[in-house]
Amino acid sequence: MRSRMYPGCYLDENIFQREQRKIFRKVWMFAGLKMLVSEHNAFLTRKIAGIPVVIQNFHGELRAFENVCLHRSAPLQTGPVGRRPLVCAYHAWRYGEQGQVEHIPDGDTLYRFSSEERCGLKLRQFALRTVGNLLFVNLDPNPFPLEEQFSPEFIASLESSSEAYDSEVMVTTWHGKYNWKLAYENLRDANHARFVHPGTLAKTVTFAPQVNESLLAETAKPLQDTSQRGLRQQLRRLSKGGMDAHISRMQRFGWHDLVQRWGAEDAYYNWLAYPNLHIASANGGHSFILEYHTPLTPDTTSMEVYRFSARKKQAFTYSHAVLLAEMHASKLVLAEDVDIMEKVQASLHLDAPIATQGAYEGDNRLVERWYSHLMEDGNGL
């Protein structure tokens, strides 16, 4: 079977810009952890589809705005996380919880805005939804409901598992020379672990790739309903989560007894939220890794990696050492993934052969079918 993804999908700047408009500025995107903005004036920032976004806590209420001052376009908050009022450092314009300008130093004498002009000074606000400990933002002026992107079962699983996260977090960022779609394709490929990760992940978890006959037959056919409603129904099918594989000989550590484990199975738990969020627990719910892939260019992707244990039953002095060890183990696995994705990207060119897929790759074929129609459809989501 031939893939629907031709080499230009991973190389072409025009396609990349179309993805930004038709996917990343339309769908609900992970924006950060709620626990990082739990106090008044706490904030976090990120860039989504090229648009700088700030999520700010106003006396317990979270709001998402474009992180650009209306005066000279300076960023309002400059750090990735922090705690300060929503005030521009350039000329000290201060903004309130509705995005309105609350104060301009010497406004009457230096700026002389009319009352109408002053009332019109308001930051662009974005839709924000909380799912457990996860924050999602939608950049579209008329966002479709989150429930049309993720199924009720998937939302419930995300909510339950993310509420188990401990507040102590370790974060790192990588920049890889690969297209963002290679990451989701890799994550949905249960067959690669034994070859790419034989000395790391595959030593503890045995993934069993299987052929879903009904899905295989379905994805061999064109998408029947390419209306906006049909594309959204298909979008909901692209995310899934839960137990991925049983761990027959799970390693036990003393700190496991000091955290409130999520779930009860010795299993590898895996959550894939399309288009670019991955959460996993490789030790039966005792700790979690969160990966967030941000497309930067057609061949460059930034990957934020969060590491946290399940919520502590009691504080213990070596918790930072646990996170460091967990992050180190994660980086070994991720480095193997990044290495193979960069090699794939480097081998691509516009005349490269289109990939030949196996019968077990139904999940990726489902994504490809949706993606190809979305890119061609003038209406989109």
C-alpha cells in the first residue's frame, strides 16, 4: 500500500504554511499545565502557529491573550513561566482580566487617546479550556467545541491521569531537524520500538503491533464525507489513550511507595492527542512524560519534554534526583527517536519514492486520509 503523504508534505514551505492555517490555528492545542499558573498573576507563554500566547491568572481566573502589547508590539510577558502583572516592560501599559488597557502612564498628556480609542484598546483573546491539569487553547475566532476534537472517553482519561501529576516538574527543550508529522507517525508505529529502542524502552515494554482488519479496509477507501462536519468527526478518531502494553517485569523502586499511583496495572500507558501532544507512563502510572512537538519550519521541530511523578503522598528529600534520573532515561529513548527521524528527513527530496506501508499501519493511514482531504478542501474545519 502506498502512503498518501508525498515527499513535499515534509519539505514544502507552502504546505507548511497551509498546515499552520488549516490545522494549528483551527484545532485545540495544548498550551501548558494548569498547576504552573495556580496563583494570582502567574503566567505562562508559548507560540502557537507563529502567534505568541500568554495565559495569565487573574485572581483565580485563567485567560488566554495574544502576548503582544497594543502600543509598540512588545511582548507583555517575556519568560516561559513566571508571576507578575500583565504589564508591558517597554512603556508600562497595564492590562486587565478582559484584555482591556487599565492604565497608561501619563496617558492624557503623552498619548491623548479619545474615550472611543481608549475603549477599543483590548487584547485579542483566545478560547481556553481546562482538562484536568492540561490547558488547551484555540486560536480561531469561532472555535469549534473541544468535544468535537476529542471523544468523551479520551477527555475523561486525560482529565483523570493529568490530575495525578505532582507539582514538582522538570522541563527541557530539544530542537530536531525533522518535520513534525514524522513525530506523530513514529508515535503511532508500534513496530519500531524493538528495532530503534532495543537497549532502552524495548527492554522493559513489549509492544505487539497488530493488524486491524476493519480499519485497514476502511482506510484503503477514499473518505466519504469531506464536509466540515465529516472532517471533524474524523478528527476525533485521531486521538486515543489508555493502556498500550502490559509490563511483565516492571522495575520497582522505593519512591514508588511514596507517590499516589494512577491506575492499577503494570502497564505502559499512552495518550496521543492529535496533532502534536504525547503523554506516557512507562512504569504503570508512577510517573509521566509529556512531549509537545511545535513545528518551526518544514524541517525543524521543537520538542518540549516535561517529567513529573505521580502526586506525592508525602515530601521526600530525593524527589529531584528521581526526576533527574527519569528525565535521563527519557532522553535516551527520545534521542533514539530523534536520530531516526532526522535521518528520514535528511533522506527526503521532492523526487523521493512515496512510502510503502504495511497492513499494521492503520492508525497512520487514518491520519493521512484525514490530512490529505483537509489540505485539499477549501472549506476546512
